[in-house]
Amino acid sequence: MEEKVFSVSLKEIVEEFQLEPVLEYDNLEDILIVASDVNRPGLQMTGYFEHFDSDRIQVVGNVEFAFLKGLTSDDRYKRLDELFKHRFPCLVVARNLKVFPEMVDVSKKYDVPILISPDTTSSFMSGLISYLNVQLAPRTTKHGVLVEVYGEGILILGESGVGKSETALELVKRGHRLVADDVVEVRRVSEKTLVGQAPDIIRHFIEIRGIGILDVKNLYGVGSVKVTENVKLLIQLELWDEKKQYDRLGLDDKYTDILGIQVPSLTIPVRPGRNLAIIVEVAAMNNRQKKMGYNAAKALNEKVLGEMNKNLEGNE
């Protein structure tokens, strides 16, 4: 199955980074960015275009301007014309550098926007790449709840009515934070990182059957919510099945594949009287302990095996 390609409009990038267009461009909304990498076209200005990706945003700073400044006006125009004819999405000039007239001329000729940023070149590129990695990341939607518990992003899944939202509300009351309820958008922003958030329209709202829709931010304050969170642990809630054997030791780590990343996962059976909020808290702390190299189940197992070996040696 072919992976879907996502995009972000140049207009959104201009607004996000408060870039100033050199000319009036009325096509910024129609220019779509599909590449998360950006390029400094130093080599291209010298005439080398092998492996040049015209889908990338081009960024120039002091080094490129120093090179162009040393050229004659005619030569500068030729170098810029050779670059701009590849019709990349836009050229961003960092440090509020004054644009050469030849740049404006080729910008008009090929209808490629030139945008000005006050930031340093490296700072702007770093921020832009991080932004594009999130906006263009492969994504999926999960029907569940995402909460931050002790710094761990916990994705809670389960059938409708099993108690996901009620558990999230109890966790918020206990000082933790809600990220998303009902619909969780999960994005793979790197080879090891998943980031979850709520769709804009339902952000910070939670549905509790019998009460209705609640605005968690207004009820519990801005400290009770978060816009995004890394998904570190998946908890599957399911109604208790007497015929099913549930893990009682935790010796074997289980994982769930989300967008090609293996996420540690637990299955928690639900029955009347179980305090799910406390169980989720303990699961979050235990997951942090495991990442720090300590596994309580394995430590106990080693102690038991050690005692058994001592008894065997004593009986010989």
C-alpha cells in the first residue's frame, strides 16, 4: 500500500514564521510543500545541480550573499537565473539581508516567491525542519484517549463505553494532563517518535456519558491540558473475561505497531471496583523504570531462581 503524501501550504509557513514577502505574491496558498528537508543552495550558485531536489525550500544567508556580492551584476543574474528556473517552492533570505535587484528580477520571471526572515540561517532552518517534520509526518487516527501521566504519553484504547474518558477525567483530577479524547491523531515525526494530538475542533473537550461534553481547560485550568505529547505507552482497556488468562507477572514485554514504530503495550481488564486511574499511574511509572533499566518482574524472578538454586545446592 502506497504511503499517503501530506503537504502544507506556503501561506501557512509564512504566517507561522512571520516571514515578509519581497513582492506581493497571490499564489502562496497554492504552493504546497511536500518535502520536510530544506536546502542551502551554495553549490547550486556555482553551477552544480546534480542531486538537486526542487521540492525543497531554499534558504540563503551570509555565506551565499557574500559569494553573490563578489560577482558582477550580469554574472549574478545568470547564476540566480540558473537556480530559479528549477522553480523550487520559495527562497528564504535569513538575517533580514537586503535582497539583490537580480533576485527580484528572476523571482518575477519564474514566479518563485522570495521571503525575508529576521532569524539567523541555522536557527531558521532548525525551526522550519522541526515544523515540517510534524506537519508532513505520516499519520493515523485512533479512537481513544491520550493523557500525559508523570511525563509519559499514555494512549488508552478500548471499546466504546469501557471507561476511557472517565479514566482520563480521574487522571486530570489527580494532577495529570489531557491531550485528546475520543479522536487521537498520531504522527510519526521521526524513526523513533510518535506524537499525538486532538483535532482542533474538539481539542480539550471530553465526553462523559450521562453528563455530556465538558471543557477540561475551563473546568480545571490551563495546567490540566496539553496540545501534543509523545506516545510512550499504549494501554488497551477491555471488559474482564473470566475465561481469559491475563498477565500477572509482566516478564514478557508486549508491543503494538503504530506507523512502523513498536510501542510498549498493556492489556488492562476492567471490572467494577478497579481504580483504573491508579493502575494507569502505576503503569506509567513502571514504564519509566523499565526504560531506566529496572524491571521489577525480572528482579523478582531472579531472586526466586536464586533461592531455588540455593535450596538445590543445600540438598546435595
